[in-house]
Amino acid sequence: MPGLPSIDVVIPVYNAPELTRRCIYSVVTCLGSSVRHIYIQDDASGDETRQMLDQLPYPDIHVYHAEENQGFGASVNEAVRRSDASYVLVLNSDTEVSENFLPTLNAALAADPQLAVIIPGGNDYARHDLDQYLRRPGGYIETYRLQGHAFLILRSVFEEVGGFDPAFGRGYYEDVDLGRRLNQRGWRIGVHPDASIQHKGGGSFGRGRSFRELVRRNRSLYFSRYPNACRNVLLLSGNLTLAQFPSSLLDTLGNVLKEGGYVHWLTPDPSQPLLCLQMRSNSAGFGAAVSLLMRSWRADKRISEVWILPRVSRLLRASLIFCARIRGLKVLSWERAETTRDCTPKLL
């Protein structure tokens, strides 16, 4: 398509022949005019999948069969090394394309020189109200968590950071780890609500015991590298809007988010705009606060800190401090400075 830079598609494959066939067909049908080559990296699949790939009738498809199962990250790395395109679109084999979203994604990359990765929206983001998030130049929403099922990335940047880390083996959390390394080098990651892709999930490995063990192992590896990504801040703001937040608070919130943490904002108006996909909002109230505080599943999901701004009611403030201390949580009170309109945190 005129106006687009050179784009290659990389699809790592491990079994699931019917899902893989549908994925490839959708790419050829919807994106064929916008891409140069499609690199299929077969990760030592069974005979049925191998034969299906060898019989594909489409031009510009290059199939490579690995002798052993390398895992998602290593397979993508190997396929990307074969490309010399400006951009690479990486797709799971259990995704399905229904529209040519490449012009939309490319426009976002062109509008923001610090944007290295752009992800099409779709069913993986259905739990978010994407209309609630602030849009950056090019129409994308910022995220600090790279989901690797579908993303368009500058090939030079992918190679600059070393691609996926093979330490994550067969997969899971290798994409989040790549996102952290990109953020640490000053690159941005975005999700575009005006582009969409469908992702089945579990197409190759399912959701059984081996899947759960793999996720647990790689989750532990990820958080051992990035312990600050476990920060989950419960923020009580009273009737302050995001535009009224002191600059020092916004900077500190930004640091939590940039390191992979989450901010859960309790506000009387939960429909207010949010900074990025790692910021969530709920209606203010004691019940909502206690519900968040009492979450006791995985350590990386638990509230770790409570931040209270000046306009929070005394009753709610006292109640939350009491509950937080029972849970052994860090509590910061953001007090208004005497000489400026800014706020400074005070440990309670």
C-alpha cells in the first residue's frame, strides 16, 4: 500500500493447525496489500501442522521448520533476524485479522517518534473502557505492559534491545519483560482503540497444568527482575480531578506506572480520564476501598500502598488508615505545602 513503510509479518507456530490456517488466511486476505513477506516459524510441530504449512498456496510466505521446540520468544527472534523490513508485525498463530489496521498503526508510529510498539485493540482489551483513557498523538493509549499476541514494532529497536529473552523458555512473561526493557530505554508502548484483532488464547498450550506451571515459573522470574512492578497503589483523591492533581503527585504516579505497577483510583467520578491502561478507577467509598484492600490472591495483585489526598473525608481517611495498618501496608498522606499549591507525601 502506498505510503506505508516496509512491513514483514512473523507468525510463530506450534501445532493447532486449524487455528494457524485461519490466522494465515486472515493475514493474507486483510493485510496482504500492506506487507512484503510473511515468515512462518514452525516450532517443531506435529506432522499435521507441518504438512499444512508446506502446502500453503500463498505467495510471499516463507516457512521454516525448527528441529526442536524453542519457545515463542526464541522463534520470534529467529524469524525477525530473517527480515530486513523497517517494521515487523508479530502475531500469535491463534489470532485472526478482520481488517487492515496497518495504516492506523503506522500513523501512530509516525506521529510519535518515541513510540516503538503499537498493539491493535480487540477482545484482549474488552475489560477496559478504552474511551476513558487519554489519547496520545496518533490516537493511541499508552500502556506499560506489552502483550505479545499482536504488535507492530520497529525492527531496529527490537534488535537493539536483544529481542525476547530466551530465559523465559517456551513462553509467558517474555513479552512483558521485553516491554520493561523498552520502557527503561525511553521507548513508549501503545494500544490503538481504532484497530482490532481477535485472540483466542491458549491455542498452542491450552490452559492445563503445564500451562499453569509455566506461568508461575516465568512470573517469578519476571518479578525477581522488576520488583517494583509489584507496586499496587490505592489512591483516594476526594473530589479532585486528574487536572487538579499536584505536579509532584503526577510525577510520582508516573514513576509507579513506568516501573510496571498499577494505580487504583477511588474517586466520586470514576468516569474521569485516566493516564494509561495500568490506571483503574472505581467509585469512592469505604466498601470499594475495603474490597481492594482485602484482595489476597497473588502478591503482585495485592494493594501494597495507600495514598490519601487532602480532600478525602475524615471518616473515610481514618477508616482506611486503620484497615491499611491492619494489613501492614504503607500509608502516605499527601499534605498541601504551606508556600506552594503543590503537595508533599508524609508517611503515616
